[in-house]
Amino acid sequence: MVLLTLQNVTKAFGLNVILSDVSLTLKEGQRLGLVGVNGSGKSTLLKIIAGEMPSDSGEVSLVRGARTGLLTQQADITSDLTVVEELSRVFDPLKRLEEKLRALEAQMAEHHDDPSLLDALSSEYTRLTERFEREGGYEWPSRIQGVLAGLGFSKERQYQPASLLSGGEKTRLCLARILLMQPELLMLDEPTNHLDLAATQWLEDTLRKYKGTVIVISHDRYFLNAVCDCMAELSMTRLTQYSGNYDAFMQQRQMNLERQMKEYLMQQKEIARQQAIIERYRMYNREKSIRAAESREKRLEKIELIEKPVDEQRVRFSFEARRRTGEDVLMARGLSKGFDGRTLFKNFNLHLRAGDRVAVIGPNGIGKTTLLRILVKELPPDTGDVRYGANVDVGYYDQHQAGLTMSKTVMDELWDDFPRMEPDEVRSVLALFLFMGDDVFQKIETLSGGERGRVALAKLMLRKDNLLLLDEPTNHLDMDSREVLEGALDGFTGTILTVSHDRYFINRIANRVIEMSPEGVTEYLGNYDDYLEKKRLMEAGAEEAAAGGKTRTQLDKEKRLERLKRESKKALKARVQQLEQEIADAEALVERLEASMGDAEVYSNPDKAAAAARDHREAQERLEALYEEWTDTAALAEESGE
């Protein structure tokens, strides 16, 4: 069933046309990735769909009754409620429904001696109870805890005023709120911007299971591959829709571009041929040939011209090394670093050999950028040492572009570092990075993050170093620029060490992954997908016992069965009866806990709500364990021949 339809939507701000005749169709359950260069109108389109901004023309049709939810890049959290209280507001309708149930309970107790009224009240109570359960009335406190844990909120932060959160934390809180609302159409604008890898993976899993329809704007290509089953690109004010994930979209886009260029060239060739024939007829200067020329001209005028396909401007550059290194490029031994009594990492060892491509990953604050600064000798380590091999030239890309002089123009920033270049050469290099004409005279301080990144990459390219240390090199770059950067690094003959959260980038570049965590440093051979697979196997192996490769759960069950088999039939039957009583008690406890979770005194108190949710989960787990033991014990009692 079609959930959303856009027909010929147009939007302009003054003379600047953002969207032209945009059309889109989305079915229920589809997950659309919306991409395009910065400023192409992606966020504007989502606001139009959400009804937050009017279009100039065209229609937006949404299935009747369908709710929309839009996560923007600007958080709107201003209240003094705690994080948990802010999220619990999502469930205000359920709280009001519960108040009705409590009121009905009071009425039924008051009118217990009036059968007809009691029947009516009981019927209404049953209907509302079923609705309360269906809409998750008993589950919402645990749902809040699950979302907060998934998005990386610590227990301490959950009970602090939301207004005191950082900008990134407020954005995460807005994301948590919209996920709990579960609108039929969920629209997310750069949802992974303030998430670490663990939270991003949790969000991917959540969106894959999401029951509604999703539109997501993201520069995270790995995320788009994992979540999306269709794509749409905004380019030159037009929107084109594709089936499949990001990789499929890139293939289809390239094929479309090649096909359109072929059709354009064929038409241009045919037009040139017809014009040559017309010119030849006119040269004869006879009445018959002139009529033939005029006839062909009229047919030529009626041809619907194919526009020359234009691929939006892309950065074009490559990295070269001016000389070769020895086999050993960089050796670091026993590195440790801490600040203000807090240790970031310790006993870090690294050996880079010529041609290595190593990616360093880990949670925010673990010290990845600090490590790079130690390796380029901007910071001293607390312990350990760093040595370079023979003929090593180090190039460092700083994600904050601290090496740029804010007061300089783009032109001077390059020219001052490479004074032997002619002005035309400097301008030619800057043109590769899309600084054209008067753009080269802009001050660095006026540039966007992406533009500063391009200046830093231009300087790095000109240095021709053979060891590149890159700190989040894809930050602020649009998707096409990221693709070009990866292509440039693919052809680089030197050695690369990069810190990155961009999993797609790591997959293309790395042949080793180093994970930094509070527990220490672990190295994995291969790219990011290889790292994930090895992590999965290691976690599975940790749950296996040494004997037979069986999981701990399987071994525990086998031990219990062996113990039960040694019991007499009488003892087994006694145990069955005991288990039945324990099950009855456990069921009663689960019911009491579910009822308490609906008590206003509990759900209005964050500490009590969290404790109740935890007790309910533990009681449910115990009940399931008792069911399983009863099944095994009863079966053995039947089999026993005593």
C-alpha cells in the first residue's frame, strides 16, 4: 500500500530554486535513503513532507491518519524535566488511559451492588484494558530504558535535567523521543552525527525492525547500505528515485549517466548530419532543393532536444609519494597517555610496515586523536617511545584543521606553504578542489567545515608525503568527495594510518583494524566487515565451554538433566508438584509487578519505575526457567520405570 506520494513539488527561496517538479512514491514499510550534495534541498524536502514548510506548488499526499515524525539537526529541548521525564511525556495518552482505568475500578467498587451498571462498567473496563495492553501500557518504562541504553545515555545522565545536556546529547534525546513515538512515517536528518559506533549499530538494528516507513538523510554510506531498500538523489533541483541500497544506487546512477550521455551524443550527431544535408541542399540553390531544405529544417525544429547530462562538480585529486620508505615505517612501543589523573590508554604498541593501511576505531574520548598527535610528535607520551624508519615523510590531516591560518585567504594558505609554485599553478590545484574564480580570495575563517577540509587535503596532496596520518578525513565531506578521497587513497603507494568512524571508508581503505577500548587495545586483520565477523566469532566462542564446543547454556541444561535422571520416580513427582507451586507463585508475582508498573506512584517516580521494570524482567526470566525445568522433570517422571 502506498503511504506517501509527492507530485511536482516545487520550492524556491527568492530567485534561488531549490526543488523543481519533485515527485516521489513510498510504500508502507519502505526505507528510503535521501542523498545529495550539501545545500541541494534535502532538509527542505523533509520539512515540506512533515508540513513544517509549504511548497510553492505541487501536492503532498499521505495516507489518512498516518502520523509523521521529523528529526532535524537542531534539537528543541528546553525544559527542566529530566531525560527520563522528557521521554515519558511521549506516553501521556497511556497515562491518561490508565487514570480512566483506575477511575473505573473505583466506580465498580462503589456500584458492586448494581448488576446492570456493574456490567456496563466491566465491559468498558475490559475494552480499555485490552487497548492499554495493546498499546504497551505495561512496557513503556522498559522501552524508555532500552532506547536510552541503545543511544549511549549513562544512568547518571538519565536523571539530570535535559536542558543541561550538550548539543549532541540533546540531538540524541530528540532521536530517542521520536523512536518512542513510532510514527507511521519516520524522517531522520543525519541521525548518526552524534552517535558512536555501538549506538549507530543499535540504530541500524532498530530501523531494520521498524514497522513504519522511514526516510533518512545521511552521509554514512555504511548506514545507508545496512538500513535502506531504496534511494533518492536530489541533484540540480531534481529528484531521481532508485531501488536498492547505497551501493546499488551508485551503480544505477553511473549507468544512467552513461546512458544519458550516449543518447545525448547520438542526438547531437544526428542533428549535425541533418544540418549538413540542409546546408548541401541550399548550396544547390534550386527551388526543389530549397523546399527539401526547408522541410528538413521544420522536422529538425520539432525534435525534442536531450539536455546534456551534468554530473555535479566533484573534487578531483590523487596522492603521490615523492620517495619510497624502507620496510619499517613507524614503531611505537609502550605508549600511554592521561590527563588530570585519567588514563586514556596504556601499553599501546604499533608497527607500521611499508604499504600498511591501518584504521583505528573506538568510542569517543578513548584517546584516538591524542594517539595521532603523539605519533606526529605534537604531544609527548607519558610512557613509551615513537621511532620512524628510513626516508619517512609524515603528512598529518587534522580533523579540526588547526594547521590552517584563519586570517589568510585560500590562495595565500597554499602559496605561502609552496612559494615556488606559480600563481596559475596554485589556482589550478585549488580548482581541483572546487575553488574557482574569486573563491580563492575567501578568508579561511569564512569557509564551511567541508571547504576547510578541502583546503587541508589540497595542502596534503602537494606535500607528497609517504606516510599519511589521517584524523577523521571524511568528516564534513559530501558523499561524492568521500568517494573521490577513497579513490585517491586507493592509488597511493605509501603507508596510511587513519582514525575514522566512517565504516564504509574503513572497508575500502583498511587492511588492519585496531580497536581501542577501556579494556585495552586489540588488533584485527582485514577491513571493517572482517573486524565485525571476527568480533562475532570471538563473542560466540566466549560462551562456549572448552569441552565439545557447547555453549554454557547447553552444558547447564545437560547437567541438570543428568542430575534429574539419578532421582527416583517418587522424588521426580515430588519435584514436579513443587515446581507447579513455584510456577503459580511466579505467575502471581509477574501479575503483581505488571499491576504495580501501572501505579501512578511508581511510574511518576523514575527510580521506582526503573526498579519495577527490572524486577518484572527478572521475575519473567525466572518464570520461563521454571517452565523449562517443569517440562524436563515431568518428562523424566513419565519415563521412569520405578
